[in-house]
Amino acid sequence: MSGESTIRTAPRSGGGTSTGTARTGGGLGNRLSGIAVALGIVLFLGGFAWGAVVYRPYTVPTGSMTPTIDAGDRVLGQRIDGDQVRRGDVVVFHDTSWVTNADVVKRVVAVGGDTVACCTKGKLTVNGKPIDEPYLPAGSLAELQGFPTVTVPKGRLFLLGDERQGSLDSTAHLTDAAKGTVARSAVTARVDAVVWPMKGMLKRPTGFEELGSLSQPGPLRSIEFMIVAGGVLVLGGGAYGPVASLLGRSRGRGRTESAGAR
């Protein structure tokens, strides 16, 4: 009798130990998966909230910024003050002398105090320096018709479309009192990326580097990382429970089959 008692006690004790270990591991896994889901939600929602504060979406209705932005493209504009605008920026502005009750998207080629003219050997000149503009349509000139030197007043901007042939930009308003320039205060955003169709971040306008510092890209990549990482953590953490249960059932069936074979 004592021998039978000893034999029965040993397997029960061992099984209890194994079960206790499995429960401890499962509990830790559940806690970690819960932390991953919670962190993922914070990153995911935080990324969207940050993006909503920093960026505003716009739909560009015309092709005046082709090939950088085509008609109908959806862009993200970083909310900025006019004082943050630099040469080469693609900006969104609201100026009633150009268009009534509408936002306009153009590229800044000169700022207050600059002199701008066209063309010298087919190139735009700013402060006497020819500007390389790789964003223009292939083979096109900086301007189809030359225009006289314009000195941009302080606090104002001179803007052109990348499709110079059909763009109603500063050159179409040279006879205005402001000589085609727009107040910095009229700028509401700087375009950071084309999101539909997915063209990505706008390239840096390196042709203006000799004239001064360029704008730095906004936090869009950081926001994208937060959203993607958050989504991965939520999906990964949420999948832990079903996967662990499935593996647990598979192991249980394996032990049952082994016991029957014995």
C-alpha cells in the first residue's frame, strides 16, 4: 500500500509543478501583452492627435504645381507662421487679391529684400544667382516670358508655380500695387508631403541653399512611426492570447497521445 501511495504521489506532485510553471508563464505573457496593447494604443492615438494638431490636409484643384503636385492630389500642410517661410518652400496661402475665398498653393522663390528676375540662360535669378530648379517639368524653362527685376518688399514673398506655362502666380500680378508679392502673414501652411496618390515627402529645394538656410522637414516621419509602431503593438499584443491558447491546446494533445502510448 505504501508503495502504491508513493507511486501515485510522485506524478501528481510533478504535474502540479508543471501546471504552476505554465500558469506563471502565461500570467507574465498576458501582462506583457496587455502592456504592449496599452502602449500601442497610446502611440497610435498619440500619432493621430499630433498629426491633427501639426498638419492640415488640402486638395490641390489645379495643375499649376505639376509635376510636384498634380491636379486633384491630396497634400499635408504643416501649420506654420509666415515668419517660418524660407526660399524654395511650397506653401498654402490665402490672398484675396489673387483668388477670392480660396487657398492657393505655390512655391516661394524670393523673400523680403531679395531681387528676382528671369531669365538668364533660361534660369531664374535671385539676388543675381542663377537657380537650379529640378522640380520643373523636364525640358521646360524657368519662365516662358521674361520679367523685369522685382525687389521684394520686407515682409512679403514672391511665388511661382512649378508649371510655369499655366500658373497664375506672381508674374501674373506684376502690375498690382504689391508687384505680385504676397504678405508672409497670408501663409497658413507649408506643404510637407503628397499623401494621395502616395508620392511621399517633397524633395528639398537645394538650388536655394547658397542664398540661406532651407526649411527642415516637419515631424511627419515621426508621426508615421508612432502610428505604425502603435498598430504593430496593438495587433501583436492582441494576438498573444489566441496564439498562446492554440499552442497550449497543441501541447496538451501531444501529452495525451504520449500517455496513451505508454
